[in-house]
Amino acid sequence: MPYLIADDLPLAPAGQRFRAALSRPGILRLPGAHNGQAGLQAKAAGFDALYLSGAAMTASMGLPDLGIITVDEVAFFIRQIARASGLPLLVDGDTGYGEALNVMHMVRTFEEAGAGAVHLEDQLLPKKCGHLNDKKLAAAQDMAAKVAAAARARRDLVIIARTDAAASEGIEGAVARAKLYVEAGADAIFPEALTSVEMFKEVRAALPGVKLLANMTEFGRTPALTAQQFEDLGYDMVIWPVSSLRVANKAQAKLYAALARDGATTAMIPEMQTRTELYDTIGLNAFEALDASIALSVAP
């Protein structure tokens, strides 16, 4: 059931609710939700927090993930997912949309839109998916300045620093950067594109006491591991960033192919969400009942 406009809205700021979820025993599972409907479906499956991927956002807009979209465009996605699900949301902040002042603007905008956490990465524009080749890194001190700016600007937002250094600087370089980012104010570290279980172990051992996020993206460089396996490795959070979009896109491609072939959608009906299922997911009847309770006209 979605959160209604007037009832059942969370009272605590999203950042506080994200911290509370992170402090509970066990790994925090953060499935990607690329729009409000996906957020509702993830919530119905029992998840307590969500992830908004830059790659999923841009792909849903028909664009590559190259740092093209703006802060306000991301805020549109944040608002719809946070409003629909009521769950604390970790948002992909790319490189912060500029330098330190831009990062501060991003933090305030994302918080106002309803985000509970954001991660910043230490790439240079044009940035790439973390699992692609030839990524260009910012100087570690420049990234640390962005992290410090984010920490200064936030009210409750959880700040996670992502480092893509493992591919070019090795684990030692990634760990050195991570330590600098924690000193600058990061609440957690996201070591991106680790390619073996041993690398995950090395990072964990080198950063005792630091909250760590793992990325379990499909078709990437990281071996396929379960949430439990990441928890056993000592990680505190895991994301599945683009999974919902991949499944939705595959289903849409099948629909359009069937429609072009048959001139009808009949073959795809068994795979469709029914009208009743859709209305139950978005809470149509509850919204109608709320509207009826407040919309009665009274003659003067």
C-alpha cells in the first residue's frame, strides 16, 4: 500500500530512517527502484530501503550513464519513489554535478526531495559505469573536499563515498582513498567494481569499523554473490542497481515484438499486471476513500 497524501507519512527525516535501517542487525538490502511503481513493488516484497541508480534513471530516459542528467531531473525521480513507497532511499549522486558548491547544492536538493542517503564517486567527467574500462579518477584530495562539502551541507543525509580506484590503483590505492574520504566526513565507503571475493575481503580487513557497501550488478566485473555471502564477508549494505529496469525493459521488448508481429497483445496478457493488481499496488481505492472523506461540498 502506498503512503497516502495525508495519512501514514513518516515523521522522521529520511536520513534518520536510513541510519536506523543501517544500524539493525544483518546486511541492509537495497534493491534498485527506477520509478515509483518499482518502489511500491519492492516495498510489497518486504524491503525496508531502496536504491536509485543513475544508470537506471538515465536508461529509463533513453540516455547513457555519462553524467548527462541534472540535479533537478534526479530530484524528480527521488520525489516519486520516496512519496510512493515512504521508504528511505539511497541515491546515486554521480560526481556531485560539479565541484564543492555544486555538491552542497545537490545534497540540499536531494534531502528536500526525500532522499535518505547519497553516494559520491571519485571519477572525472565524463564519468562511466564503474564496471567499464578507462575510468579517469579525480585527485584524492579533490574528492575529499567534495565529501567534506557534502557533510557540511547535509542535515540528516547519510554520505557514502564511492571509489573507483581499484581498477587503476589496486586495493592499496582504493583503501588509501577510502581512509581519506572517511576522515573528510563520509559515513560509509562504496568500493566499486571489485572483481573477486578476495578483494572484498582485503577491503574489509583494511577498513575496520567502516561501513561498507557492495554492488551486485548483473553483467559486471563482480562475481555473483548473495546478500548473505556479502554479509558473511563483513559488508553492511548491498545494492542491485539496475535489476528492476533490466527486467522491465526485457518485458517491454517482448510486448512490442508481439504487438508488431500479431497486431494484438493477446499473447502477452498472461505476463501482464492485471488492472486489479495495478489498482491494489497504487492504492486507488484508498485514495478514492480519502478524497470522499474530504471533498464533500457544503452549501453556504
